[in-house]
Amino acid sequence: MDTDRQALSADALLNIDTIYLESSVPNYARGREILARFPDATRIEVPSHWQIPELHGNAGLVEDWLKIKRTVLVLGVKKSLPIPAYERSADFIAPSHANGCASACVYCYVPRRKGFANPITTFVNSEAIEKAIARHAYKQGFKFEPTQPDPSLWVYEIGTNNDCAVDALISDNVKDLVKLFRELPNAKATFATKFVNRDLLTYDPQGRTRLRFSLMPPRLSRVVDIRTSPVEQRIAAINDFVAAGYEVNLNFGPVIYTTDSADSVVNWLADYALLFDQIDDQLNAAAKAQLAAEVIFLTHNAQMHDLNLQWHPKAEDILWQPALQETKISGTGGENVRYKMSIKSRLVNNFCALLTQKMPYCKIRYAF
């Protein structure tokens, strides 16, 4: 695979020619807007956005993995609107306005839930989603005790299973959510992204949306962050997004341990040292003054390992390291692998010490 890439344009990322949609989609204004945006796309009605045999669980689609992400869109209605509590990047998880992604990061956990193809699914009942968030926020009242996500505002994650900057190419769901949180007196939105969508600079968030740019050393990103904006482009955009009214944080995730020896951390730390220097050189005073980061070490999965071997085995030379990894049961009961606890604590400590040394102004919100 040729992993050398220039800045990824919206046209290169998405060229929708097939839309799977639930029958009720045209009954919603957002549904009609999206269908009008892609008038030439073939429409295929399905009973549910989860029930598409041609996509979900079809192992033969692995050869068309990237094509499907570029050309297929699924439209549905979000039936359940739960808002569970969370404790890391946010206080609560907002109902999904989308899931899936046009990118193809080889470590992503979302495809594990939707078989062998994971294009964007956009939910068209956006007004119901916004109303559910507003009701929940008003019930919370004002925040009088700080939490890890924020000292004074309730933080809602709006991009758990999707990339909002990419979703904004499909519909105005993200724009409307940014407007909603701008108007809520006690809350802010947050999402992580690997795509620089400069249309978001016009959304006027007024400090009520926290955008987290996901970063890793460019050498690694070129292998594992497929169909994303180059790391250099993400870093270069930070000052502009701060100036446009976003709180901009960094997501160092996943942190990938790339040395062949469990006793040496020189190689991978050297890569991150260069990354931290690059960030420090690019950021202006305003960006540095509000900066914080989250640090998340790689969690992988045997099913994704087998899938990746079929289309991008070079990435698995980096991600799959059985001598350094052990089984981990996720909060949802899935069996994943992580770096062995006997070495992971040292890796986390070394990473955080280096980040603090290189960028002492960057608060570490959490690291694991």
C-alpha cells in the first residue's frame, strides 16, 4: 500500500454513489436535505441501518474496504436516545448523530461492531437528538464541583463512534450541535478528529465546543491512519481553530509502542519527542494557554488483526506484538489485547514525563 499522501480533500474522501436508507428517512427534513445533496446516488431501501447483509458481516467485502467507505452512505433514524454518564473525555455520551467513518484507521474499534464494512451512517432525526441533549443538560443544572472533563461545564461527547469533522461533509448535524451547545448555559460539546475540515471554522462555537485533534508521529500515522489528514496538517490547523472560538485539545491516541524490545523505550520516545517539538514550534500563545491532552495507549483486537492482514498487513507488523501484549476484557465484554501491565505503567510514565518536559503548558487530563 502506498501510504505517502498529500492533504486529503473532501472530494477524495467521499464520492457517494450508493445510499442505503430506512423507509422513513424522506419524512425528515434532514433526510431530504441529504438526499438532495447526492441526487445521482442509487437509493436502496432497507428495514434498518443495522440490517444490511450486503455490508454487515460480509467477509468478502474486505477487498473493497476503502471503496465502500468512499462511495456508500447509510441513512437511518436513531431509535434510542440514551445519555449515559462517562468519566474521561466527557461527563456524558450524547446520542449518536452518526456512526462509522470514511477514514480507515487500522486500530479503530467501531468496525468490530458492524462486520466487515463500516461506512458512515447518518441519523436524520437530528432535532430529536438535540432536544434529548437539551433536556438532559437542563436537568443537570449548573456544575458546582469540577470533574475530570471540565471544572465548570458539563461536557457531552458527540463523536464516540464517528468523526464529526467528516460527518460535517454529509449534513448539518454537527453545525446544529455546535449551535445548540453555544446556547446551553451549562454545557459544552467535545469530539476527536483526524480530518481538518475548515468549514467548521465558520460555526462560531464561542468556546462551547472542545475539538481534540488526534496526533501521533507522522511516520506511524502514514501507515496506520488511512484516509485521514496528515498529522502535519492537523497541527497546522490548531491555531486557526482556537482563533475561531474552539477549545482545542490533543488526543494522543492510540500511543503505539514500536520498539522490538520490551526493555527499551528509546526508539518510540524519540519519535514522540520530535512530534512534541513540532507541536510546540507551531502553536501560538493563545493555543498553548488553553491546551490539554489525553493519552490513550493502543488497545487492539484479534478479529481486527485478522481483517487487517487481508488488506493492510504492513500495519499489523506494528500493531500486533504478542510478546508485549495481553488479553483485556472491555467494559462491554469484548476480548481485546493491550500492552502487558508489567510494562505499560512504565510506558505511560515515560510518555507523560516527556510530554511535560517538552510542553510544560499542556495539562494531561488523563493517561492510561
